[in-house]
Amino acid sequence: MKILSKVFLLALLIVGFVACDDGETDPAKGSFTVTIENVLTPKNYLASGEIAGLTAPGEEKTFTFNAGKGMYLSFSTMFVQSNDLFYGFADTGLALYDSNGDPVTGDVTAEVDLWDAGTEVNEMPGTGMNQPPRQSGSNVGTDENGTIQVVNDAFTYPANADVIQVTLAHNGGTEFTATIKNISGSSSLSTPFAPGVWAIHPSGVKMFTDGTTASAGLEALAEDGSNTTMLEGITNNTGYASPFAPGVWAVHDQGATPIFAANEADRGAGLEALAEDGDPATLATALEALTGVTKSGVFNTPDGATAAGPLMPANTYSFTFDAEEGDYLNLATMLVHTNDLFYAFKGTGITLFENGTAISGDVTAQLELWDAGTEINEYPGAGNYQPARGGAASGPAESGVVKIVDDSFVYPANTDAIKVTISVQ
């Protein structure tokens, strides 16, 4: 009996040893921190351009642009038969929508002023020897050392409405066409307009400021009809920039598509609210109960901030979680100045381990800009159904599928807009 007991005990030890030595090892684990950075460069102007060449009496120049509610139009063009005068709207620009939210159209000449750049002493209009038609070269007049103001000197000028006519047409959606016409041929002083500049901007941005010293670019435009410097400065400050909205993240099993599946319709679980309105709450709740999702959460407070809010350029969101080999990660954050676009990895996410080693570093190259397919896209940064212009949940439905954005508009390269990095502790 004792021999049998010893044999039985030995058998158990052997079975136990084999069970513990079957080739299995604990999965690799890690604590991850994900940082999402808005790397877009803020710009003062959404769009801008040149009013090219001289506009002689009887001629007109047109330009077309997109602008949403809250946007303004500014322009500057020289009154050539002068020393440093130019036409433009008030320094605040012309509001392109009225108080009812309707586009401004028709003749807006009454909003145009004749401005004095304050850089060169004024002479009799149409006769001065330091005015472009008669001057020997650029920048030859007597320095005035003044400031920008609506012209107010001892000379008489024709009424603005007898020299220039500015009209706006609304082409539908957010597109406008502006026309600047020279009607000075029958006025008391016929004059060409020199090459100029135009720009679309939000409230508070000014092409020039009443009561201040003119910039070098405005001086060249207003004295010599040269728009090169001013145009370059405005062009360099023109472009698309946008915040990112609060978003969601999920750690999930391989093959799972918790947030979306590419080329399939939105599931109605909250992606629409995130992608159209920047609201992650519904999707975050859905992720918590979803099979295959091991961890999830919301990122909504910029690093260093004390309250939730959008992610402005040069700021970051971050979140931390624990994961093990076999786990995948996805996230989603709205590109706010759009109708329903969001940044995310592919629907199945990205692996957090490769050959047992936790991944780290810049993973932006695996990110895409996705179209939720729930609302028709408008011009980026100008659409009146985009959140910044009060269009939350009110745009025309698209009834499309979730896919990498592919429309007629131009968006910044992903790496010029967003940076996502992963660090492991």
C-alpha cells in the first residue's frame, strides 16, 4: 500500500510538472499613454487673392470665394490719381451675412471708403508730380509720417459711388462672387485702380487698422500700386485651421471594429454625434457595453487645462491605460471645421504589441481622416452646417458609409494637422 501511495504521488508531481511546462507564458503587458496633438498652424484668413492688373475706367474685376456665417470680406486697391489713397471697406471688413443669417448680396458700394494710408503728403488729385502717372519712380513723395484714416484733407475728390462700384452675388451654399467695377469715366476725375488684394476673415481680423501706421505692404500698395508685399503677407497667413473635438478611445480584441467599420453605414451608436457635433458621450457609453472592448474612455480636457474643451492648435489631449499582448487600440476625434469628418485608425485599430514588445513612438502615419457619411460635406471652414457656425445636427443627411474622406475639397495632409504618439511605462 505504501508503494502504491508513493507511485501515485510521483504521478501527480509529473502531471503537475508537465502542466506547468507546456510552453505557455504569461502575455506581455504594458502601461500606455497616448498623446494627441493639434499641429495645425493658426491663420488669420480663410481665403485671399489678388485683384490682378490695372482696372481701367469701364473695366471690372471679379473673384469667387467661400465664406460662412460670421465671416467678413476686406479688400484694398489704390486710387491711382493720388499719392497714397486706396479704396476698401471699414477696417473691420464687410459682414457677408446679415443679422438674420442671410447672405449679403447686391450693391455694397455704400460700405466702401476712400482711405489715406498716411505715408506720403497728399497733392492735388490728378495733378501731383509724385502720383504714379507722373512720378519718376516708386516711393519718391514727401513722407507724411501719419496714420491710416478715411481721407480728410483740403482737396476735393469725386464721390465714391461715382468712381467705384462693388457688388456681391451669392452663388448658392457658401459661395460668393465679388465684382469691383471702375465707373470713374464719367466722374469729375477719371482714374484707374491699381492691383489690389482681397481676403476672407472672421470678426476681429483686420487687413489694416484705422488710426495706426501703415505696414510696408500697404504703403507700397497705396503709394505705388504695388501689391506684391501685401499680397505675400496675406497669402502666408491664409489657410485652413481647426480645433479637434473631445473624442473616444477603446482597447479591444483583434478583429473587432468597436467604433466603425470601413465602407459600412454608421451603426447609430453615437459616431454621428461625435463626427457631426463633437459630442463623444453616446459613443462612449456604447463602447463600455460592447463585447470585445476591454477598456474605453473619453478624452476631453486639453493637457494643462482645468475644464473640458476643444483642442486648439499647439495643444494636446492625452489618456493612459494598461494593455496586454493581443490588444488593439482605436480612437476618434472630430475635425471641427467640417460637417462629419473625424480622425481615427482603420476600423480594426492598431496593434499595441509586436512580437511581444509594446509599441511606442509616433503612430500618426497609421491615422486617417474619415468621413462618417452622415451629413453632406461643405467647404472646409466655411460651411454653415459645421459646428463653429451653429450648424450642430442640422445639416442635410447624406445616408452614406464610413470611408476615408474623398470629396471635391482640399484638406491638410494628416501629418500637417494631427500628431499621435504612444509612450510605454
